[in-house]
Amino acid sequence: MSRFITSIGLLTAIILSFFTTEIHAQQRVFRDSLVQDFRSGTLIIRLRTDENKLNSIESVIDRADTSPNYRRRLTEKRDLIIANRDRFNQDLVAAFSELYTFSEVRFMFDTDIKRFQTGDLEGVFLGTDLLPLREVEPISGSYYFFGEGNTQKSGNSREGLLVTDRNGDQLPSWFPSYLRAKSNGRSFLAMFGGDRYPYLPAEKVVKKFLKKLGALGF
């Protein structure tokens, strides 16, 4: 009886080992396929416009019942948002243009994504000067997005720079799909206004991203 139980246990262990090996093999195939697809595709950098935030501020500034002092504070806040947005975009474009080598890269304002996805490419892609490119080849193959967003972790969402697929879904956790964009100290100080810039250096972010991509073995 004991030999029978031992044999059953051994057989079960062999079957479990087989299925575990098969699952790991499938995971490796999926992993390699995704990385290859990413590398042969195009990474689209989503640049900030802060359109909703700025429109909201402008609507209050333009209201007749807004006090002069409040209008002045809102104007200063608007100008700071624009300055930080423009610096963020310029730094990110410069860093990706100069350092990024893993795949093709293009630049686009976040408000133009829907136009791009419907096939309207006129003035969608940007040059390193952040001006629309007049002539540009359509993207062939897969594309992915890189830009600000929130991780899709229930109850533990984090804000940062994310890599997402064409549908806006975050890539698997093993892929370097999340990079912290802000320095904790800078973010804390930025809450008190002034001209403090809360973001980490873009070149540091891109170098870390490349290092993590290289660690995938490609």
C-alpha cells in the first residue's frame, strides 16, 4: 500500500513538474514575443498639454465675479503650470532624441492621440522643436505610448511615467512599464508654489528606462 501511495505521489509530482515547465515555457515565449514586438515597433511619447486644467483656470479668470486678487493668483498659477509643462516636454523630447536607442520613437501631444488613432495624421507628429512635422511616414507595425498616467493597481495606484499598449493598457509587471517621474522632495516643495520644478531629470529617467530594457536580454 505504501509503495502504491509513493508511486501515486511520484506520478503527481512528475505531472505537476511537466505542467509547471510548460507554463514557464509559454510565459517565456510571450515575454520574448512582446519585447521583440516592442523593439521592432514605435514608442510614441505623449507630451503634456494640461488642456483641461488650464481651461478650468481660464474659465474662472474670465468670470466677471472673480476678485482681482484671486484673478492674479490664478494667473500666476496658470503661468507656472505652462512653464512646468513646457520644460517637462522639452526635457523629455531632448532626452529621448539624444539617448533612446531601443526602438523607433515619435512625439505627440496627448490631445492628438484620438486623431492619430482614427488615421488623421495631419500635424500630429512633432519635431524636436515641438512643432508639427509637415511630412511624416505613417507608423508601420505596432506602437506603444509613453507618458504620464496612473498604474492600474487596485487600491495602490501610483502616478508616474507609464508605458502602455495601443489601447492604453499598462504592460505586464515584469516589463519596465512604470518609472517615477517626480522627486519626493521636489514634489513636496512644489506644493508651496514658487518656481520649483518637481520632476526628475528627463535624462535620468530615460537612462533608467534603457537600463531596464537592456536587462530583459535584448
